[in-house]
Amino acid sequence: MSELKHYNLFALRGDPNVTDQDVCETLGLDPALANTPKINDAAINKMYRDNYNGYLEQGMNESDALAMAHIKAEEARASVKAAINSED
């Protein structure tokens, strides 16, 4: 029986202790995303929304909150891409 592949950023970086199921549970993502490359897009989108709302709660104006959330999401996408490329 083959092991399930974990696609979350932590696993891609070599952490064997964080499973895709853990990420889905922690972030409240659809469990069907586990063990698929789509988990990172869903996690980044969730973090984008959470970051945006958090920035607003901290008193940041809407346009700055959107910009900062976008920057953080792009940084996360770049990290995922780098981790995937390092696997090859």
C-alpha cells in the first residue's frame, strides 16, 4: 500500500509531522483538498481573507488591508512554488 502524498507547504519543506489533513482541520478547509496540490491554493485564499480581516480589525484602511493581504498571499505562493521546484 502506498503512502499518501502531502502537498501542504510544511510537508513540501520536509516536515513529516504536518499532514494535509492537519492543515484542512486547522484552517477549516474541505477535507477533500487533502493530498491534492489544490490544498495550498485553498490555504492561501483562506489566509488572504483572514489577513485582510485582521488588518481591518487593527485599524488599517480597506485599500491598505487589501494590498497587504495581497502581498502576503503572493509571498506564500512564491514559497509554495519554490518548495515544489526544490522537490524536482
